[in-house]
Amino acid sequence: MLLMTPAKGFAANVPGDDGDKVEKLDSVVVSASRAGRKTPVTYTMVGKDELSGANPINSLPMVLSLQPSVVTFNEGGTGLGNSAMTVRGSKGSQINVTLNGITLNDAESQEVFWVNIPALPTLINSVQLQRGLGTSANGSGAFGASVNMSTASVSADPFASMDVSVGSWNTFATTVTAGTGLTKSGLYFNVAYSRDYTDGYIRNAWVKSQSLFGVLGWMKGNNSLRLTYLMGDQHSGITWNGIDLSMYEENRRYNDSGEYYDANGNVKYYDNESDNYRQHHIQLNYTHQFSDALTWSTTLNYTRGDGYDEYYKASKKFSKYLSPDYIAANMPGQGSKKSDFIIRKSMGNDYFVFNTDVRYRTDVLNLTAGLNASHYFGDHFGTMLWNSVLGDGFDYDKFNEGYKNWYYNDADKNDASAFVRAEYQPVEWLTAFADLQYRYVGLDMRGPDDDFESVAYKNNWNFFNPRAGVTASWAPEHKAYASVALGHREPGRGDIKENVKGSDISPIKPERMLDFEVGYEYSSSKLSASANIYMMEYWDMLLETGRLSSSGYAIKENVPRSYRRGLEIAAAWKAAPWLRLDANTTLSLNKIENYTSYVQEIDEWWDELGTTQAFDYGKTTMLMSPSVTGMVQVSVNPFVNASSSLKTTTLSINGKFVGKQYLDNTEREEMAVPSYFVSNLSLTHEFKLNSGFLGLSAYVNNLLNSEYYASGWRWEYVYQGTKDMETGVGVYPQATRNFMVKVSYRF
């Protein structure tokens, strides 16, 4: 894992073809959103070897967990299922994620739900992780980091492989890949299928997922045409409730999802308390090289997503799931009557994208310009599957017809952007950089939410996001850079819908951030090292403050001033032919100026009163933003000089430290996630077997068997007319020591 220097392209030099031309046609698809060696932004590369060699249970955030300033956790405790990552403390909705230049962030929530695209590490060829605002990105702007993934790769020869992995908690994973290689006619076809299953660490953390990836392409002369298909299908138990901290001390594998009591007071669990989603991504790309200097690429993308969450809700009022009109017409006066319900909250969405860019490159000028336009349509609706009072004889299909009787809302979002980026070398050792982006966003939301309150909202935004910087490279081993960038981010659906329900709340505003980056890199055959200082200055950052809308909903509000400032240091040292050391650390301050928290009032019977009290905390630390993170990794290849297959044997051990974090923005010790250190070990070996290679891998996660939790949430109330608070904490426990074994064969 070379942390500091960019990885080389993965395109093959095909016999009889111009290798440089193949590489240009193959890589230009993602080049518009990626930084190059001389681009003055902070980034690291993760190549195919590291991706394919990672623990097969790990989702992409868990694979990236050793990168500088990255913190990850998994709701179910393992690497499979709902995973999340932060970069420099920036959360998922502030991280722009692209696949072959097309944004994967959900247009409404701005999140990437990694569980919906399982097995990504086995399907992609490289990842560039940019920290800070980085280069111009399509879709929801990067507001702290960006993850640029590429599937682009053309193999010279036919290939096939199969991986089979088994591990703790009945984990089983298989991946099969095959490809024709580039034929004489210029055609090629690659396909990969992955299926994963686990019971998970905590109760109800089971996952059943599958992925299908296919590429049909043609490359000849100056032309490349490629059709890419990616399907992700996941069914998983709901784990986002976490565990109350008091229960964590008693049983850290407990999960109350689906829990209810029968008529005799016995604890029961609804087995299908689950999250279910399927996505289809279809991309058609055409690339043409006019000359050695000029290349044009255009991509059309369509994404379809469908899914639902299913819940068992015990002892709920009819008025919770039946509209007032339905109750008035069919069961007058019984809205307060209670019953058990099985319900689904469903969604469907369509995402259309047109993306085109042109690149002009000479020895002194690298110029890229691009256009992106997208339309997103998403609907959200609720259905009732069963009710203990109405019973099995009730016509639930008729009730749900048209999704009118609980809720139905939808939204259209249009996004259009244009950018031009230039890197110019006035002298051989100096590169000047400029990146100018204009972005238009239009959003129209309609209909009632699941509480029958309207979420109607319509707005549009116009953003100008300039970037500029310089890079100096006075010798091949040395590089220094400095840059400044301005970025904007529109509020997400969740931010907006609670805000519009409260007429007494100030209208929500977009966030704005100014990012300063200064860095130095050294790279030689044995040692690479880097250090950079960043200052991410925010205006109008959106944060939950505890304030309620007039209807009693928790909302986010704009905080006038906040910042993230830090120092990142990383190094990789090839100490001997058989020994490699990697390490990085981040020291940071993540502060809010003059923070005020609004706490909901309750009476002596714990009834919520719909009013709040304000508590001023002054300057505080942002939630889930550790001031210290770091990692170290040792890789040993003890038989590197052997003439047998022993020379492939590699032992790697790493450790990640994450400093104390806070569950809210008040910087109170009782709301803190303690610092933790977790280590992992892997052992790999490969045999030559007939015309192929047989690989054996073993993984030990959480080698030291640490019992820790990596994230969580909190609740709090204040008694009316007093300053006396009631508080509680929920956490996400991570798995104790566990094991995976993988057998692979490739030829």
C-alpha cells in the first residue's frame, strides 16, 4: 500500500497496438474528475492489488480505513452490511463518490449507501481518495472529500478467477470473474459475479447480498466504445438502532430491532425487520482520440433503484399509520386505539446522467473542460402489511392502493454543471493550476411525509466553485504544492423536510467552505513521505442543534462559523527487500464558534411538550471528529529471494488509532466515544498450479480482541422550567476477534 505516490494506469499494452494509445483511451473516462501528479490537491491512490487483497468481507469504506484521516465503522460490527466513513471528520453526505466519472451519491440524501453496492472492492480497478475540496466533481459537490472509482481496464489476454471465502458468524463469500481480453477485432467482454452472506456480529445483523458486473467494449484505432452494467442487490437486518450504552455493558451483541412482547408478556422478535434494496447502473461511454494531444469522452448513465424497510411496530395508535380522512370515514373516534402493525417504508428512483468532457494535453499545458447534466426522480411511500386489530381478513391491498392512506411524496432534482481546468507549466519545475466550475441545482418536493405533514418545497441554487494553486517539482523526488478552493453544498432532503414543517424556523441555506491546502511530498525507490496542512473554513454549516419545528420535529440549522484545521503526515519505507513499513497520522482541530444547543422540554411524566430550552456552550468540538488518528502497517515477505512459490508469502499486520470523539456538538465527556486502537493481520501465499495460480489467504480482524464501539447517538430532555436534564447514549459495538480464510484460483 503505497500511500503517497499515485498508482500507474491499469490498461494493458496489447501486442500489435500502441500501448500509450490504449492507456489514454482506457483511462480518459475517469481523468476528468481525478487529480494528476502535478495537481495541487491532497490525495492518495489505492490500486487493484490492495483492493483485491483486502479482507473479502470488507465494504469499500472498510478497505479505505487505513488511509490518512479516514475513520470507518460498521453498524453490524463486521465489514459487511451498512458501513460508514468520515474523512477529516466530514460525513458521508459531504463526500462525493463517482464511478467512472458518474456520481453515485443519492441526489436527495447526498449519501452513498455502501451496502447497496456490495463487493465493490473486487469489481473496481483503482480508487483515488481526494481530501478537501479537491478537483471539480459532478453531482453533489465534494464538501470534505471525494472518492473517484474506476472500472476501466482492458486486459491483453483472456482470464478467469474464482474466490471462495469463509469466516466467523457463518460468513460465506464467493466471487467469479472472467474476460476475453482484447481480441483482434477490438472487442472485449468482462463479467464478475459476487455473492455474500453473514449472520453478523450483533443480533439481526444478517446480510444476503449479490453483485453482478459486466463490460462489453470495442477499442480500435482512435475509438473506444464501452457498455458497463453494475447491479447490487442486498437484503439485511436493520442495525441502525445501535445499542443503549447500559445494555452494551450487559450484552454488547444485543439489538432491539423487531423486538416486541406477546399477550403473555414474553419477548418476541419479528424475523423480517429488514432493509432491502436493489440498484441497476447502466453506463454507455464513447471515447475518441483526435490526436496525441486531444481526446473527447462522453458517457450516458441510467440508474434505477428500488427498496423498502420492513418493521414490526408494537402498540401504536391507528392515527400513526392511517390518515385522518380514512379514520373519519371508516373508524370515527378510534384514532387513539392501539394495535400492532407490520409496515413498509418504500422508495423508488430513476437517475439519468449525461456527461461529456474534452482533454487537451501537451508538454506544457493540460486543459480539461466538461459538461454534466442529470435528472433525478424519487418517490417515497408507506404501506401497511398487517394489523393485529384488523386481522388477516382485512384487504390490505385495497387499503394501500395508490399509497394514499399512509403517505406518498416524491421529488424531482435537476443538476447541471460546467467546468474548465488547466495546468500550465511556464517553466519545467513549476505548474500553475486553475479550476472553475459553475453548478445549477433545482429541487421540487411534493406530498406528505409519514406523519401526514407536507414536505412541499421548491428552490434552485446557483454555485460558482473556483480553485487555484501551484505545484513546484524541482527534482523528480520532490514536490510541493499550495492551493485554495471555494465550495458550496445544497441541503439534502432530510435537512429540508424537517425545516419546512416548522414555519417558525429560519429558511435553510446552502453551506459554504473555503479550503486551503499546503503540502510537500518526497518519493524515491525506497522511501516516500508527505506532510500537508489544511484549513477548511465553513460558513452556514448545517448541524443538528436540538431545535424543534412548530410540529415538534428535530431539525438542522445553519451554524454561522466553524472550521477544520489539521496536519497530515504519511510515510512508506522499503526498509529491506523483504520488509516494508507504512504509517500516517492526522492532528486536527474541528471547532464550532459559539454553539447553542436546544433541548426538548418534558413534564414530570416524560411527555414531550413541543418546546425547547437553549444552552450556550461557546466554542466546541464538532461531533464525530477526532483530533488524533493514525495507523501503522508492517509487511514482511520473508522468502523474497526463494526460487519456489515461498517467495509469494506475505505477512501483514496493521493497527489503527482513533482518538476520542463526541456524539454531539456540546463536547461533554458523558457524550464521548472513547479512543480506541484496533489491529488486523493477514497472511497470503500463492502456488503455481498447472496453467494458473492457486492463492491462499487468512485474515484475523481485531487481533487484540478489543471491545470497543466506533460511533453512536445520544438523546436528551430537560424538565420544564428547570435545568435538570435526562440523557442517554446509544452505540455501535464493533466485532471482537474474528477470522476469514480465502481460496482463490486464477488463470
